[in-house]
Amino acid sequence: MPKPHYVTTEAGQLRLWRGGSGPDLLVLPGLITAASVCADTLAARLPGWTVTVIEPPGIGGSAHAWTPGDDADALAARIATAANSIGVGACAVLAFDLAAPLAVALGKTLATPPAAVLLANADAAEGWAARGLRPASLAPRPDGTHLAVLSAHIRDAHILEPRDPRRPALTGDPLPDAAELAATVIAAAVAPERYEALWALCTDAMPRVGSDAVRTTLDDLPAKLAGLAETLPASRPVPSARPFADPALVWHDYVDTPKGRVHLRRAGTGGRPLLAFQSAPGSSAPLLPLIRGLADGTLASGWEVIAPDYLGNGDSDKPERSVDIGALADDALAVADALGLESFDLWGTHTGALVALELTVRHPERVGRVVLEAPVLLPPSFSADILENYFPPLVPDRWGLHLLQAWNMRRDMFLFWPWYRQERAAGRALGVPEPEILHDWVLGLLKSGLHYDRSYRAAFEYDTRARLPRLTRPALICAGPADMLVEGLVEAKDIAPVGTVVTGTAATVWYPGQTAEAVTETLGVYEAFLRG
């Protein structure tokens, strides 16, 4: 099974998917199939090859390695830099659909003979270019319909005749199923306007493709590659991702644990390690203001902040298993062990507060100080109501219906508490964030997919009242005024051990719409406590 990795370059990070063994086949997945789907397909079809699928800048995990004004040659040079940094030397190059001009430029940069540069589905891309196919504007919209537009665009590119969009194409590779299509939409939607620009860039460059490569189909690919394998060396292992030269910048990494591969957001070097745990159900992306704030350190040198996506959420693996807070705490400890962290501080919010609490109770010898923001302390009847109504299935749909479901669920979480209680008395004062911010929150939910509810349910099934009194490490329990769980601070004061600090804060720093002054003040509270 191909695994994801990150490669750090001066321009940003690119993500790749690698599987198999043997000589290197460097793959550009095109713009209508996710790199993860492409990697799975090729690894199954091409035993004896190391398949390395690099997400082009603007797609998925490579969304931020992009500079306005880049052309096909500049993007190919970035991809070549990433390939060289992971030890890819002489290799075959394969590109799908609109990645064809990038592959031709990449082949020249890597000095790959034209016979070793292969293009799949290039005829379709030339048809799109000939009729001027472009996605409609993908700028995030308040109603989320830009996601439906994106989904329809990608599905139609698979289904319709490239030069006659009134009819289905009767030949070509197998059509994607709903899950594969959903994965592709998510990868494109990470930075939708960059995807839109990348489509235009590649379409405009299609006339440059010419005859500088070999045309192929998926079925013909093994035969086309057979004569190349003996001329190429075996691949090398992928080195670990590295931080940016600027230690304040957030970078992405993966780490392997016994239960699966965990995606991390990291920042800061040289400081004391601090593990930061998200609220469910998405990824750790909303914690970016906290990660940057504590890594930078306004009072002194900051922490080395590490924010994992829970297994089953975000960009981490999705193992089939039952989940409770104890399992998430064990996963967190496994991350610390894999990173070689003997001792660390903890910060967690909502579900993450419970993970930090349970980890501290189970392994106090590993924990220094811990910040618990808004641990779940609800009346049992309220928790039971949430467990019954809060988590409708979020199933990939071939027409993209799940995209609008996810958008409106996330949007209503800013409007009502709980989100499904559509009544005046349940309204929240927080307000809906700008479409661009809400879009990012929705993407975290979509990335979690069928597994989104497992860590979320665990928070409402956890017995916070029984576990909180067992804290033996210095702890700060806090919440901002807009937090829907802020009322739990009253009970926390009664049941927390003597010496635990329980206080309100000026902001919930990862919520949208918080003032800069309130965020700075709250970060100062965290820092003062964590420094003791």
C-alpha cells in the first residue's frame, strides 16, 4: 500500500505517495485523479517498480508550494528539486491528462530520454484544451456551492467526450467510483483557486507537448515500461521531511505508529516539546494560530509544537477500529515514542482536552504541565442527545451531495449549539466565518470522511468527572467566552485536584473572529502557566 510523505523545498512542501520496490517510476497524477488513488492503481498494476506519485503544486498536500507567475517550466523545476531531494536519480516519468506538459519539461530537467517519458490520457487533455474547457470560478462561496461546481467539473472530465461534452466517452480508463471521485475533489479543494489556476496553466501549455514523449494507456503501460526496467537503478528510501529554515513556519510531517501513519503539523525548534490536540471532527489545521503562537513564543524562545491529526481524522490513516479517549491517548503516546520524546507538555481543546487529560492520568511521569481547554462536562442527558443526533453518516456521493451536507453541518456548528437544534434558543453569538475560513474547516471534516464521528463520539462517551480528579500534574483548565463548553468551568472548579488553575480566557485562539488583542492575551496565559 503506497504511503504519503512530505518533501521540503525552499518554495514550500510537496507531498508524494510511494509504494512498491524496484526502479523509480516518477508519476504526475494529472488534474482529475487524486495522487492517492493514482498511487494505489499503479502500485497494483506495476509490480517490480517503485511508484512515486508527486502531487503537483496547487493540489492536496502540495497546495502551498506555489508562486504567482509560475509557468510549466517553473513547476517542473520544483518537482525535479523534490525528486532529487528524495534520491530519485535515473527514472521513468509518467503523467496523466493535463500534467503532460509538466512531464515533458520535467523529463528535460532530469535528462530523461523521451522514450522514458510516458503520457496517459493526453488525448483527452488535448480535447479539453481544444474546446477551452475551464472550471467555473472556484472561489469559496457562503453557501458552499463552489464544492458542487468543482465536483461536477471533475466528474464530467471523466465521463464526457473531451471534444463533445454532450455525449459520454465510450472508451478510456475505468470511471472512478464515488470514493475515488470524493478523494480527488478533496485534493483539488484544498486550494480551489490554485487548482483553477493550475488547470489554466496546464491547458495553455498543452501545445508544447508535441512528440517529446510516448503515448500510452493504463492497459499498455506494463508493456511500455518493460524495456526500461533493466536500464534503471533500484530506488532509495524516502528521507524524513525536514523543517523550513525559518523555525516559525509550520511544516508537515508523517510518523509511523503501531496503529497507523499519523500526519503532523509542526513548528519551532530547540524548545521543550508540546503536543497539541485538536477538537474533533476534522484535522489539526484550525490550531494553526496556536501552533504559530506557542512555537514563536512572545515571552522567550517558544516550544517545539507538534499537532497530530487523530488516526481516523484529517490526513492520518483511517484504521478500522472502535475508538475511545483511551485509544486516542495511546495513539498520542505512540507519536511521542516514535519522535523520541521522553518528556513533554500538553495542550488540548474539547476532545483534545480529554486526550491530554487521559494521557496525563495514564503516564504522569512523561508529562510536565498540561493545558485543558473546555473539557467536555455536560449533563448526562445532554450527552445522550448529542450521541443520538450529532453524527449523521457522511458518505461519498457520485453527485457530490455529501459536499453540501458537510458544508451546512459545519456552518450550522457556528450558528447553533448543538448544530442540529434549529431553534432560536440554541443560537450562538460566535457568527459564521468568512467563506475561505469555513471552507478550510469543511475540508478537515471531508478528509475524515466515514470516520469523522469516531473521535467525536468518544468525547461524549468519556467520563470526565471520574478522570479529572485523578490529575497529578500541574494543570490549567480554561475556556474563552464564546466557547459552547465554557459553562463546564464551574463544575471543573469543584472536581479538579487542589492546585489546578481554573480560569476563563479572553479568547479561544483557534476560533475565527477573535481579536488580535484577545488572542495575544490568551497566548500569554498559556505561556505563563506552561513556564511555571
